[in-house]
Amino acid sequence: MDILNPAISDYLLAHSTPADDVLRDLAAETVEAYPDAAVMQISHDEGEFFTMLVRMLGAKYAVEVGVFTGYSSICVARGLTDGGRLIACDVSEEWTSIARKYWERAGLTDRIDLRIAPAIETLRALPADPVIDFAFVDADKQGYPDYYAELVPRLRPGGVIALDNVLRSGRVVDDSAQEPADIAIRQINDIVVADDRVDSVMLPLRDGVTLARKK
């Protein structure tokens, strides 16, 4: 989902650090292999935003819920400090087989720990210590409230969780939009803004990104 008109979208992409060959080839292969599902891949400007944010946080330990073909994983892992680690959660061996190929090409296999299992199980099995620097959630929308509930206690003070697709193509403000995913996104949006453990901001970046920083 792109809430910008195409001309503005092209302009901002032209004025962001360009994708390298790894990301360009990964995006192209994803579109070729999964033309209908490729919209699940984050845009390049969003990826650059996360790389920069992770670097600004000085993040060493990150968690990603929803890998798809691995574009966002590369962007997050590239921002980690030396010796950093990204736990990447997904349920698809097929999609992540492409991710693994490009993680290796990007020289990031030592930074990314792929966990193939329902993400909620992976998150609940993580140590309870508040040590996560950055978390990115871009998966099944009905799972967002549960993912958020598991991740926030595990964030360090000053750590950040990013939630993708929080505008649902504008459906969040359409009362007639009552799909389970619509309801879940409205629920998590209300949960975050009312959560006194965090400061939060919702950004009109592509399909909407919420950042919540643990106090």
C-alpha cells in the first residue's frame, strides 16, 4: 500500500540512498516469484528508514516478526552494531529460502537467526530480560496485539518497536471495514496510544508505521 501519489513516491525514492544490487535483485526476484504477494515486501525508503533508525539506536539485539523474502531483514541487520543479532520469525520455508540466499549474498548470515515456527511461540520462548533494542512487526495483523504484548516487556529502556501497516490502506478510518485484520489493527493502534510504558508516534510512511519507544 502506498498512500502517496506515484509522482511523489518516485521523487522521494530518487532522493533517498539508492538500493544496492542485493536489494534490487531481491525485490525483482520477489516480484517475479510472487507477483500477487510481492506487496508484502516493504518499500526501499522504508527499509532505509529502518537501517538508519537501528544505527541511531546503536542496536545490537533485534527481533523481526514476519520475514517474507528477507528484504526488511537485510535492512535491519545492516544497521546492527558489530556482533549484532537479529532473530527473524516466520512460518514459511518457501519464502525464507529466498531470504537465506540474499542474506548470504549480503554477508549477513552470521547476524540473522531464522526461527521457523509460529512467531508467538518464538517470542514467548525468548528470555524475559529487557534486552531487545529494536523490534519490527510486519506479519499477520490479527497477531499484532499478542506480538506487542510479548515484545514490549522485553525491550530495554529506550528500545523501539515498529509496527507496519497500521493504516490498512486507509481502512482504519472506514467504519464499514470490518475484516478481522481491520479490527485487529484498530485494536493495536488503541493499545499503543494508551500504553503508559511507551511514547509513540504514528507516521504516514507507506501504509503507516507506528514507532513506540519504551520509557
